[in-house]
Amino acid sequence: MKFTLDWLRQHLDTTASLDEIVETLTRIGLEVEGVENPGEKLAAFKVAKVLTAERHPQADKLQVLSVDAGDGPMQVVCGAPNARAGLVGVFGAPGAYVPGSDITLKVAEIRGVVSNGMMCSTRELELGEDHDGIIELPEDAPVGTAYPDYAGLNDPVIDVSITPNKQDCMGVRGIARDLAATGIGTLKPLAVEPVAGQGAGPDVRTDDPQGCPAFYGQTVAGVTNGTAPDWMRRRLTAIGQKPISALVDITNYVMIDLGRPLHVYDRAKLTGGLVARKAAVGEQVLALNGKTYTLDAGMTVIADDTHVHDIGGIMGGEDSGVSDTTTDVLIECAFFDPDHIARTGQKLALTSDARQRFERGVDPAFLDDGLAIATRLVLDICGGQASEVTRAGTPPTAQRTIAYDPGRAETLGGLAIAADRQREILESLGFAVDAGWSVTVPTWRRDVDGPADLVEEVIRIEGIDKVPSVALPRTPGVAKPTATPDQKLERRARRAAAARGLDEAVTWSFLSDAQAAPFGGGAWTLANPISEELKVMRPSLLPGLLSAAERNLKRGQTSVRLFEIGRRYLSDKERPTLGVVLAGSSRPRGWRGGKAVGFDAFDAKAEAIALLAAAGAPVENLQVMGEAGDAWHPGQSGTLRLGPKTVLAAFGMVHPSVLKAFDLDGPAAAVELYLDALPAKRSTGFMRAAYTPPALQAVTRDFAFLVPADLAADTLVRAMKGADKASIVAARLFDVFTGAGMEDGRKSLAVEITLQPTTKSFTDEELKAIADKVVAAAAKLGATLRG
């Protein structure tokens, strides 16, 4: 929701500064996302007068102008048909950036004549679409003045994020009302000048009381649909609304100013009266965005005697839209059911400013006033004669009454506020409070339906920052631990990942279909997604982490090490998972290391094993098996398992096709730890067993074997370790050789085993017997001891 500071002050009488207003908005829950000044980009342009205009000697359609912008005459070549001596317009000197043309002006020679800058059109300054000639200002416009100062373009634009429950703040007046409640200013009375219509009102009715409970209409004959006043176009342009014509701009202005969507029809394009009804199955409408939509029986439409003109409450139709030749109009002011609007918009994947307001809930009691304000603007700007108002249906204006106890502000909200102050806050927000604290909810607050909502209103206006921080009461005695084993596991894993230098990320649990597809697609699809890009519950944590890595790398990060603990959503249930993505350089370039080195599958394996160890998995019993899946690089990925069926983790390099889908230029390594697959440990109390180091020193022995080239090193290591489980406590691969002199189809693997004596040291005979067992176990795999 955007609006200008001057626009806000049309409703709020205040002397507060911009900074005070911005701080107050965020404090009361209307978070300010940004403030910009549209005049800044036009600061280099000045009001200038054309002193002389002569035909270009080498071009019939060009003129050579002498222009005074306050610094004396300058020669400018201009091709505008309305350029003439005495004209006052807008001049850009060399060095000025023209936003509409995306060029920076400089001294140029045009057909042999030097030109020092340019006289500008409305489109070139992005102030409208007019490009038929240069801007013409009044003759008394002060020459040399900065154009943004003269035109009032230095009005700051405030961008506020409106939460779904604050439908009353989808108009500038609603935001002003909230600010007035804080005491930062006073809400000005809303000027509603009744229109004394003549003649019968239009033929409008509603045959769909569920979708469109009320449909009001008024006609205006003899209008001239020209250009809206400068003040209106300036405000709409400042917030990104493109001025179209006076009639269209009036409806957009009232919608943004008061949160009241309306629609204007060209009566010459209608056949008979208008009716709000259910659409027929397969019925089609050509909307104002140029697209044709096929409707179903659950959608509300506005139609005449021949065909549909509107998708009710969402978007008007092209067939009945107003144009420059429109002379008679019908102004529609209707109330559409929020749930119907939301369902229709979702089915058609169609959004609009009107839909945003209707599906949140507009004020059902504001139909008469909204129509009167819009009609008065049409009469004042476009002329004409208004008819009487036709009112079809009954808007749902019944008001709720809530019994409220002012003490709830402290017991529920944590802040003691005087009862008189609470009454003042509620009344300033439009609530009616009687002597017995029976609170009547205003018609524009659809979200308030209980005492807790009233507490929320009081606390946010008084200031949630005033709520003191109070420790929870401690029960007598020693508090019992409340964390579950799963929570403790996640804590250990999170601390271990952070201690290893990984940065924690929190990504969306929702993905697009395209992001979920490389990971097997999503089993859960949302019926009411935030957007089409967030409709599938993630089957893996890696899509979110890969997207985060891509953003970081494109912003200059050379090494990205991210982890996240969250849930995967599979067909059977939610599964707790720890994901890791390593992208960029694992080691930067340097005088000792040479070129930068990227991450590889062994980096991913190291992270997986370290994190599994921290989580309490028996890493000494892990097996490396198979490929990790289609999203992983073949031959550069695998799984860590306890036995053939229990998969604890997948690790390795991400498949190049997946990297391409996520717009990652270089390779990336990744890990997924399946926390729910870790074997549960039985609780043995709070005491950890005392550490008792071995009394005797361990012994190491090295073995080098010639093995088949396709034999996995892990298979050999496990076989050697299992050769004598009582004596061999560890086995570790420390060398792989496949160089010159090696037989075809063979490689050399060197393994160190650790032997731990218990009651007495090993004798030479015992060591030889253990070595023979190791060699025999390796021989079963086709390994031979190297000489």
C-alpha cells in the first residue's frame, strides 16, 4: 500500500515529521517497507522559456531553439511540433539523466547544429504517456526553478506492508485513522457532498445475494472524459498507478484514498440493465487486461442482457470500458462477499487492486457515501448530470457487540493501561463503548470478533514496546527438563553445524513445482497458496539452500557454507532433516595454495560424518553405499547407512542439471541428514559414564593391498576392521595409488589399523596372528598384499 505524505495529510491534521510518522506506523503494526522521493530523479530538470524558435537549416521537422533556464540563452535542437517562441516548458541540461528514455544528455551535434540538452515531454520524464509534444507550463511559471519543486514532485512516497487482518488500512483514510489514534494527529472529517440526482436511476439488480449482497448504481449523462486534474494524476503517478483518463483515474483514486473499489461502464456499450449473477459454466469474459477468462458456476459476474461484462469485484471487462468518446456512464458501487472473491481469484489466477480489498473485506456501510464521493468527482471533473441512485440488495451492515473487561489488557496483553485511555483508543479507532464496556465493532473491522482482538487494538496503539519483559514464574523445587529427545537431537546437530563454520539459514517450506521436480516432486500441494511459486511443500531442504547459495554467490560471496534444520514433507509424514550446501571456494587462492579450490564430495562426506557423530550416531559402524538419487551427481555421491536399509544421510555433489535449474554457475556439494532415522538412545539418567582411558598403549599397523579397481575402499576397511573385533578398534584408509606401474584394472589401497590391548601387551605371535586374519579377510575381496 503506497501513498504520499501530502495525500496522508488530506485526512490527518498533523505537524509530525516524516520520520515520526514512519516510526509510528511501524510501531502500531503497519510496517513501513520503504520511503522514496520521486522528485529526486528529476532534480536536474528546470523550468525554462523558449526565447526564439527557427527552422533547422538541414531538417524541415526540426527547430533550433534559444532556451533560457535561468542561466542565460542556450541553443537546443527540438523536433516537438508544439515548440515555439514564448513557450514555457521543462529543460534538461547536458549531464541530466532522462528516465523515460534511459539516456544521459550531453552536448551533441544534430544535422550539423550543436544542441545543448533537450526540452522534455511527459513520457520522457515518466509523468504520463503523452509524447506528442513537449510539456507546456503556464506562462507565469518561474524560469530557472527546479521542476520537481515547481510541480510538487518532492512529496515523499511511503510504502506500507498491510497484514491480511487490516482491511481497514487498504485506504489512505484508514491509515490516517490509526495514526490519529496514537495521538500523532487528528483525523479530519470526511467530506461527503450528496448529489441531487435527476431522473430515474439505472436498471441494476443482484440475483446472487451470496456473492453480491448489494449492488448500487448511478448514471451521469453528458460527461467529457478528458484528463484528470494534475493533483490527482500526480498522486497516482507517485504511487505507481498509470493515469489513464479522468473517469478511470477517479475510480482508482477513490479505491486507494478510501479503500472503496468502484467501476465505471460506458452506457453506450451496454444492452439493457446490469445484473450481478452466477456465471454459467463455460461462460467467457474479455477482461481489461486483454485476457479472456472461462468461468464456472461458483463465480459472480456483472452482465447485461446479452453477455458478461465483469468478473465481479475483481476486474472489469474490455467490452464496456470507458474511452475518450464516452459521454454517458454508469457508476457501480457494490459489495462482494470476501470468500467468493478469494475463491474466484484463486481459480482464475487473477489478481487486482480491487480483489485485494474485496477479499479482505471492504466496509459494507460505505456504499452510499462511496458512490456519492465518486459521482461528485465525476461531475466536478467531467461535468454532466447525475441520475438518482438505484439500490439493489441489502449490504451486511449488522454490527457485532463485544463485552469487554479493561483488565484484560494487563492479564492478556501484559500492559496495565488506564480504563479511560483504553476507551479513548477504541473510540478513536471507530469503536463505540458504552458505560458498561459493551463495545460495538465498526462495520469496517471485519477482523474483530472477540475480547482478545480488542486487547490487540489497545496494546498496539499504546505501544507493544511498552510491554515489560517479565520472567515466567519458576515452580518450587528443581524444574524438570521439558525438551523432548527430538528437540535435544536438533539442538546438538545445530550447535555442531555452527561450530564447524556453517551458517544457519531459514528458507521457505513452500516451493514451486519446478523447484520440487528435481527432488522427486512434492507430495503435498497447498489448496490456498500464497502464490504459484510457493504452492508445493518441500520434499527436500536442498532447493531452499541452493536458492540461498545462488543469491549469496551473485552478491559477491566467494564461499557459501549453509545449513538448515527443518522438515521434509513426504507422502507418509513430515520428516525432520538437516541440510547442508557448500558452494564456491573451500579454500581461497593464495601464495601458498595457488588457485582457489572448490568443494568436492569428500568435503560433503566429512560434514555428514562429523554431524552424525555430534548427533550421536555410531559412525564407526556406518557403510557407504550406492548413489544418493537423481538429484545427485552419479559417481560423486552416496549414502551413509546402518545396514542396507537404514539410510542416515545422503552426501555428494549436486547433479549439474539441478545446478542449472537453480542458476548456479559452479559445482556445489550437499548433505542431507535424516534425523528421524538415527537410532534412539535409551536414557540412562543424567550422569554420563566416567571416562576410563586404556591402561596400555595402542599399536598401529599399516597394510597395502592390490585390489580390483572397482572395489570401494570402505568395503575393504570394514572387512579389515571386522577381522578381529576384540583387538582391532579402528581402521583408516590413508593412501590410494593408481599411477604408473599398476596393473590394468587394479589399484593400491593402504590402510592403517589400530590395535588396543586390554589386560596385557600383544606378543609378536599375537600380532602376526591378527595380521594373518586381516590379510585373509582382504583376500576374500580379491585383495593381495603388496610386497
